[in-house]
Amino acid sequence: MDQDQSVDDKPMGIAGIWTGWKNPANGEILRSFTMLTVNADDHPFMRNFHKPEDEKRMVVILEDDDYDAWLNASPNESMQYMKQFPSNLMQKSNL
């Protein structure tokens, strides 16, 4: 299985948003989560993972030092993280 990873083999943090709501029928809390993506048409690495005619997308990968800031960012502040992760910091692994 192929897997994308950082060149230093460290885990990669992905920006996401989540919410929860209470099911009125049984009171159960249900959670939803999504990973945020940005356009990657011009990304040297990630543009290779979609059909030629499809828009290229990649998840928003956070720098290690940005994890806490992302979790505490306001909606306006979070836009600074909506960018492509540098291709020179990524590699393909054959697991």
C-alpha cells in the first residue's frame, strides 16, 4: 500500500473541523468531522494523484509548530493555514 508521509517519517497533522449534535429521538451525541482541502493543480507532488481532467485537491497539512494555533484560531485567523504543504517535505512510501 502506498502512503504519503513527511520526509522525516513523522506523523502529519491535518486541519479539520468538527461538530456534534444531540439526536432528539434518543439523546445520543453524534459527531461529524471533515478534513479541509485546498486546490493542488500546481502542486508538484499532489497533482499526480488525480485523473488529468479532474481538479487536483490536497488536505491542509499543518506545520508541527501550528497545531495549537490551529486549534485555537478564530475562523478569520484560520485562513492563514489554508495553503499547500511544501512538496519537498513530502514523500511517497511503499508499505
